[in-house]
Amino acid sequence: MRPVEMIPIGSHSEIKTPMAEALVAAGFPSPAEDYIEYRLDLNELLIDHPASTFFVKVQGQSMQEANIHSGDILIVDRSIEAKDGKIVIAVVGGEFTVKRLRIQGNRTILLPENPAYPTLEIRAGMELEIWGVVTYVIHPAR
Amino acid sequence: MSFTQQGNLKQHSPKKDQWVLLVDCNQFFVSCEQVFNPKLRKKPVVVLSNHDGCIVARSKEAKALGIPMGAAAFEWEEVFKKHGVIALSPNHTLYSDMSSRVMQCMLDEIGAFSEEMDPVDRLEIYSVDEAFLDIVDTDPLRFAKHLRAKIQRWTGILVSIGIAKTKTLAKLCSEIAKDLSEGVFFLPSCSDSFLKEFSAIDIWGIGKKTAEKLSSLGIKTALDLKNANELWIRRHFSVFVVRTLYELQEISCMPIEEVRQCRKSILCSRSFGAKVEQYSDLKEALSCHIASAAETLREEGLFTHCIEVFLMTSRFDRNPYYRQEALRLATPTQSSFELIEKGGLLLDRIYLPSLFYKKIGVVFTDLCSHEGRQLDLFTSEKTAKQHEKACKVLDQINQRFGKNALFIGSQGTSRSWKRENHPSPSYTTCWDDLLKIQI
């Protein structure tokens, strides 16, 4: 009887066993890989021109009927043309305000959205600057 | 753009409709404050340096009162009181953000006009309030006026624009533009009579010592320098002066996008040849830029208070990406290690994966010299010890601060001598600091 030859299994030898289809080096393979998209981003939705977009916070009641309430944050875009009917941030007599802009012929009027507040007509000699146009109003659900 | 070489001097003749614009924000720090506070407009306003030591920005009205740039604030206390000058602590976070908006406007505008070259390669951010643009346009004056109006509309910042064939000439033109109501000055071709009006020291890149040496050798005006023998200039002065000479001759020697430095800031950036996506590659490139710029700081004996990192993809991408973030340091530094560490933090904030980046850069702003650093009394014991050697002027500042509420911060609070620095709110970077409007 020949002695059984003992063949040591060294570290270089391989025992092949079937394995589950390979794990891809980068991670689990995914059929969605080609379609990676980013989560929805509010900036993309709400801001067209980051360079000209600013946020302001308002206090007061004069724009309530436009659904702008005290404590709200407004998104303001300076690049948008201030047309008749837009809600704008304006500077009148060195003070900021938020009003609806009305342009009727050569009359310029700043309208509040609350009957308890006065209309402001811009007359000759008054300084008016349109700082920017309000695009969105941010407030919690009430 | 093609370049020929002569020695180590790259020269290139601009194409027929190729122009360099220098866009310079007027009284930038003051202007930033005035955008959010209309009560500061048309008034004498100054912005002070860190710890309210020196005057670093003045409105036109303050300039008209004779208040000089760089003066120690306490020396002008009486003038401030007498003329109702409003003195503000600096808010570099705000200025940095407004700066990136102005630069973004320019990028937008170049993109709109040119197709064949990535706009990112046509814009060189020189400092927080200046940039060079390289454009090809048959009507550069119209372009510049349009750009100026756009920047004013979009950000509220008014700029002056100089247009010429080379950077050096564009810089001269922007100085002229500052005094023009339309804010733009175009030099279609550079004449001798134009150059005669400028002394050598008015020229960008010619410092006091160089100007004195030139003057002693008979070169007093820009025209003199332009006409000087270049080989002789090369022998007696540095290669920078030779480059300036060529630039005055409308031969462009300074391509957009080199390492730039000036008293106000140090910038280091490069466009990538092939676009880069990996964070590690970006980090490495950024670290090199930071190390290089920090070396410049140390060579110049300067320290920086503020580090900005910017990152951009190609303008031609479907969704072009440009972000810039800044960090203000508690103590000014010139250490490569510290700056690389901070730069890494900023990169973490602005890096998005799966984008192909075209350009990365770093800017150091709010620089101070060693002397300036010693004025940081309240930073640490170490600097306080350094302060022991400081001159009696410093004691006077302390006394003044203790005596009266000299400075009117934009929030209207009076300042005690222990708490300096009441900067304006960070209107664009801090939710708690939003502009508040009573409606």
C-alpha cells in the first residue's frame, strides 16, 4: 500500500467554489446607475438667477391680502423687470417698503394690500427706487 | 489665443476685435453697505479695517472731505464728528458674497456673447472688487455699457470699466472711467498724447521705488516708458517693467489667469486642461494653489484674515456650477498648513460629486502686515505680549475707545472699547441677519 501523499494546501492554492455574481468594485450594481439624478432642490425651483436673488424678512400688516404676513421671508430677484402689477421691494425717501407696483400711463403708484393702509403715489420730486421684484413668499402653514 | 516667446516674455498681438476690459467696483465696501441701507447713500461713509483701526474704504462724499485712504481712524475723529461721517466696521463675509455675485454677472454676460471659448477662461478675478475680461466684440463700448447696467441692476453695485488692447492700458482706462458719469472709457488705439498724461507711478505694476529709479534715469511719463529702449530697460529693471513697456505699446504680455497679487488680495487659480471630477484631485490642486499663495504672503511679510475658495464647471454645461465660500480667521495667518486645512473645509462645503470642474482657485483677502497683526490686542496673550513693544499710538486708540462712542455702527448701537467690530448684518449669508422691512 502506497502511503497517501499529503499535499499541503498552501496560501497560493485556490479552491474554487461558485460565488454569487461579482460585487462591482464601486458598490452594488444598480439598474438605476445610468439615471442618477439629484434629490429635488428648492433652489432650483425657486431661484432663476442666484447672483441677483436675495432674501428679506417683513414685519407688518400692509400686504396681508396678497398673502404676505408679518414674519414672512420673501425671495427677491433684482434682475426681473418691475412691471405693472408686480409686488416689489421699493425704496422711498430712504426707507424700504414692500408694495404692489401700479403703472398707469405716467403715474406710478405703490399699493398696499390691506384697506387699512394708504396708497402711495409717486409725485414729481419724490425719489423712488425699485430694489427688486418679489418672486415667492415663504411662511409656515397656518 | 497664440503666444510667441521672446526670452521668458510671452507676447501676443491681440486679434482685431479682441479687447481687455478692467471692471472695477466703485468704493466697493461702502457700496455693499449702501445696497442694504439706503440711509447711507449720498453721505460721507467710511469702512474701517479689522478692529476699526484704519480707513479702508470711503464714499465719494467722505473723499471730498479730504479723508485719506489708510489713515488711522482715531486721527480723524474730530472730522467725523464735525461732518457726520458714518464709520462702519467691516463685514468681509458680506463683501465676499457680493463680490461673487458681481463676478457671476460677468461670467453670465461673457457666456451670452461668445461661443468658442469657455467664459471661465476669459475672466480673471483680480481682487475682491476687480476683474479682467478678455472679449472679442466689434462694439466693446456697447458691451461694457450693457455689462455695467446689468451689474448695477442685478447687485446694486456700480462699476467703472476701462477698455483697451492690454491689461495695463485697461487699468489706466478704468481710472479715467471712474470720473465719467457714464462710467466707461474706451481706448481704441493708444496715442502718445494719451500716454503723456500719466506719470510712471500711475501705471499698474510700477511701484514707488521703480518710479523713482525710472525718473532718475529720465523716464517720467508713461510715454517715456513706452518709448524707452527695451534692452536697456531689461538690463536695469525686472522683467515686469519690460512687460509693462510692451503692454503700453499695445502688445499683450499678461494672459488672463496668472497668479496675481496686490495689496488688497492674493489670488491663485488655474483652469484644468482636462476637466476634473475627483474630490482628491481637486483637493490636491487646491492645496498647491494655497501653498503657492501662502508663500507669496510670507515673501511679502503679509498675513491674511480671510480665505476664499471658488470652484466652477464649464459655462457650457447643461447646469453650470459656480460656488465660492469664504472663511474668516480668528487670527490672521500666513501658515500654509493652517490655510490648507481651512481651504479643505471650504472645498468640502462647495464640492458636489459627478460634476466636471474646469477651474479651482483660492483668494486671500483682508491682508495685513506684521505691524497690523500686532494691533490685534484682544486675540491672544501671545499677540498681547507683542503689543508690549507697540508704540504709544496704540495706547491712544485704547483711550479714545474708552472715552466716547466714536463710531456709529449701522445698527446704531454705541460701542464700548472692549467690544470692537460691530459689522453690518451678513444680509446674504446668515438667516438671522436678513434685511428686515417694515411693511
